Amino acid sequence: MRNVTIALPEDLARWLRVKAAEEDRSVSRWLAELLEGMRFSEDRYEVAMRRYLEIKPRNLRWPAGRRPTREELHERPGLR
């Protein structure tokens, strides 16, 4: 474990001590768990983004071999 010193406004430090006490943790443990959760979320996001970007594009198959027109895409029976 590594010690890190941070400076906080008094009201924030008070709030932090209360939050940590409510969860029966030290301020150090509470902050470590919070930051670990943030790192885990960020890592999962980066993995998901990398997987998504690795997907090769594929051609769409359009009915009758042609793309529908804008009007066909937005045609809604009963509205006109």
C-alpha cells in the first residue's frame, strides 16, 4: 500500500468521515474502494469499446437489391 496525502475543504472532509463511518470503514479504505470501482468501470468501458471497434463492417442486404427511399423509410400507414 502506498500513502497519499490530499487536501480537502473542511466540510468535504467532515462529509467523507461520516460516509466512511456509516459504512464501518476508514476514510482511507472508503476512498480506495471508491477509486478501485471507478478504475474497474473505466477498464470495462475501454475493453467494450475496443471489442466494438474490432468488429468488421458488413454489407447490408436490402430487399429487392436496392435501398429504400427516404419516403419509404418514413411511411407510416394511417398518418396520411
